[in-house]
Amino acid sequence: MRRSPDLGSSGPASPAARASVSLPEWNLGDLYAGVDSPKLKSDLDGAEAAAAQFEQAYKGKLAGLSGAELGKAIGAYETISETLSRLSSFAQLLHAGNMSDAEIGRFYQTMQERVTDISTRTLFFALEVNRIDDAVLERQLAEPGAKRYAPWLRDVRAFRPHQLSDELEKLLHEKSVAGRNAWVRLFDETMASLRFEVDGRKLTSTEVLHLLSHKNRDTRRNAGKSFAQGLGDNARTFALVTNTLIKDKEIEDRWRGYKRPVSSRNLGNFVEDEVVDALVAAVKSSYGGLSHRYYAIKAKWLGLDRLEYWDRNAPLPEDDDREIGWEEARDMVLGAYGAFSPDLASIGKRFFDNAWIDAPARAGKAGGAFAHPTVPSAHPYLLLNYQGKARDVMTLAHELGHGCHQILAGAQGHLMADTPLTLAETASVFGEMLTFRALLAKEKDPRRRRVLLASKVEDMLNTVVRQIAFFDFETRIHDERRKGELTAERIGKIWMDVQGESLGPALHFDPEYQYYWAYIPHFVHSPFYVYAYAFGDCLVNSLYAVYQDAHPRFVEKYLGMLKAGGTLRHKELLAPFGLDATDPRFWQRGLGVIRGFIDEIEASS
């Protein structure tokens, strides 16, 4: 999933970083040679024909199939779905590489519409699977053909209570390209087109966000205010997008019978509401001992009575702020991965040896960073905006973890490779932790060690505190939207309240900061996704502690967890490590790691 720029990946490569080695750009030819590729046309036409044949062969007949026949039907469905996902992935990645190109935008929309039309023919399949009587399905699952797909059937049938009539499901599916998907595209292309003037230069959002970590405070201030002004100038558009998407979700949630705005996300993550509630409560109760405390320390460290919002990501006085070239970053990350598991490093190396990474910032390119799994028959791609900072190295470690996870899980096949979001961040955050611990172990200078610790704490606060604050913000605006449309000013007021609560009295927010909610892509792309970052960070903190305690066969069990993909739930995956996310102490253990790092920083100050 895409990481928000707030999590540390933004800005163009600096001249120093560019000079050391050219940054890699991906080659999407492993999917299709181009938009006019004969293979692309062949796959589209072939999927359309296969979907029509599939509908004719199986619609209305699933309950009467033997287990072997049901397994064969699911296999055919998987093949069609994988072809459509390959087509969609190509269009999505091409669009992410240049959202400002009108022809690419047209191709992206056309592909969305074509894929949606084709998949409408297979939509009946999951709906009809959910109507199979439990006793009948149990008999079918007794045969090997269907048994292989038991995890997929389990997950599909989890949505049975919220399924609508076939006609309504078809209507919602077909209208998505002209409804929700169109509003998401409007947001993406609007953000990609904006330019923010700083010191006479017109910068993209990616570039201006990078300046918020500049050493010069005036530069940070100018960047922060220019970004706020640009967002404010477009606040009505962003508010319209937000209001429309929230209302759209509320209508569908009501029809499907979800009790809370977050409930559909939790079900999709296969995590209980009470587990998420416990995570949120644990983090919010720790604001004072984590973010409030750390930012007070940082203000003192910077010689300030308080931090302005543009100071939050400021480099520390002892930070040499050196540029880290691409080759050095690669060696850092692969070295840390290799010290843990040579097999994991070998998988990671494939991303560098092949054109699977798009690293430089370009005008029109998507901001932040993400790992896109594409399909098991191909390979993942990573998008970064690498600029040679320590945080960019951590972002590389993060996204490479996703990529390795996606490759390892690919053996489960297209339908069962995807991991629930609550566990999808495990390999990425664990990869960051491996890289950080390797760097920290090598650092002997006390001052430099403190800078490393502070950088890690800030990343963890961004991953845990900030993301739970984002979740709180989403919850509040979704709840309030049910009473009527929210103005941009009202959304901004809720945003300011949440920021003050989560970051504490050491931070001061000028009025224009009220517009900063508008650039967070998760609110638009994936409502309530953000708690998965905090879930993953706290989980990894606990998991890493088990690793440090020399848990028997840890590496083998860890790789096995990644290979499982979506076939197992969080309780089953964590059980081999003696961990249980339903235990309230689980979250406190994870938060305690952050607290311990802050203790060490404070003791060395």
C-alpha cells in the first residue's frame, strides 16, 4: 500500500544523490510492452470471452457441483481474475508514474471501465458461493479440488451477512467506474497538478513536503505555509471529494448492514472490532508518554520554547544530514536483510537486479511510496521518491519488505496470496526494524547514536501515533457526515482538534494548518486503512522482541508466516511466536519499545 509522504518518502533526488548513480526506473514490460501491445489486446479479448463462457458454464449451478467440479470452477475463476488484475496493474502503475499525462489518464480510465465490464460477467460467482448451504459446502470441501481453496471460500463467505441481491451487487459494481473510482482519480490528478511556490520556485507536493525536513528553519516555514495555501486554495474541491466519498460509503454501509463506518474495513482485515478498539485505546492513552513527551524533548533540543508545525520533522542539530547514495542505501538494506536471512536478501536483490523499482521523483508522479503486488505470475513493483535521506533508506527497507512478502505469498495463487491489511504491514515494518537495528549496532558515537534513535522514534510516532490520530479524524468526520455535509472549515476544525490532542502542547499550529488533512491519500483511496500501520508497528515490536530472545526456529517461522499469504488469520499466524493480538498486554508491549527509545534519548540529552 502507498505510504503517505508523512511517513517519510518525498522529494526529488538531490544533486549529490543523483551524481553518485542514476536512480532506477521501472520497466513495466514484464506486464505489457505498452498501451498498444498486441498481448494486452489479446488478454482483454481473451478474458472477455472466458468470462462469458464461465458465466454460461457455472451460473446457477454451484450447489450441484461435486468438490472436484467446484475446485475446477474456482480455478477457472482465478485464471480470469488474474488476467484482469494484470491488466489493471499495468494501467495503475503507468498512471502512478505520470498522473499529469492526459493520454495515460484516458487509458487508465478506459482500462478500468473495460475490466469492470468483463468482471461483471463473473460477479455472480462469489455471490452464488455465499448461497451454498453449509452442509453442501462441507461435503464439497471433503474433496481435494475444493479443499485447496478452503481459505478463499472461508473469506468470501465471511461477507455473507452483508451481501445484497445479485441485481444490486451488479449495479454497484458497474457504477463504481463512474462513481467512487472517478472521485479517487479526481483527487489524484488534482494533487499531481498542484504547484507550490517556495523561494521563487514552483514545486510539486512531493518536493515541498521534502522541504519540511530542511535544516533551514525559514525554508521549512516557507514550504509549510506555501503548501497550506495551495491546499487551502483547493479546499472546496477536496471537501467535495471527501464529502461525496464518505456519503457514498455511508449509503452502501447502510444497505449492507454494517454498524460502524470502520466495520467493513475490519471485516476485510479479518480482525475483530474489539481488537482494533483495544489498539486505538492503547495508543490514545499513550499520547502523553510518547508524542507529547518526545516533541517537548525535541523543542528543547532545537532551543525552542515550542515547535511550529513546520518544525515537527526538522533535522536535529547534531544530524550531519549527509546524502546517502542509491548504491549505499541498497547495500544497507540488503545487508540488514541478509544478516537476518540470506534467503530474504536474495529475494530482495531481485528488485535491484531487475527494473522493478521506480525511484526518482518526477513531475506528475504519485507522491509517497508503495509496493504493488501485481499478480503471482509476474512480480511486484516498488514506487519510491528517493532523495538520499536516512528516512528514504527506511522507506526503501519498508517497501522492499512488502515486495519480498508479496513474492513469498505468491505461491498461494492469485486468490489467496493477498494478506489482510493488519498483517500486510508486518514484513515492511520488520524490514525497517532490521535495517535500523543494523545501523544502530554499528554506531559507536553517542551523539550520532542519539540522532539515529530520534529518527527512529519520529518514524515510529508517524507510524503509530499519527496513524491512529488519522484514524480518529476519519472516525469523527464519517460520524459527523451522517448528519449532513461538512464544510472545508468544519473538516479543518476537526483536524486541528485531533492534531492538538495527539501531538501535544509542544506543537503549535497556525490557522492555515487546518487544510493539511486534504493531502493524505489514505482518506480517499482506502478509508480506515491507516490503523494497519499502527497494528503492524506494534506487532513487529513484539515480534522483534521474540526474535531477540532467540525464539527457536524464528527465521523459519517468520518466512513461513509470510509464505502463508491470506490463508491464515492473525491468531493462527502469531501463535507459533507465542503472541496474541487479542491480549491487551500485546499492544502495551509494542508501545513500550517506543517508550524505551525515548527513555534512552532523554537519558543522553
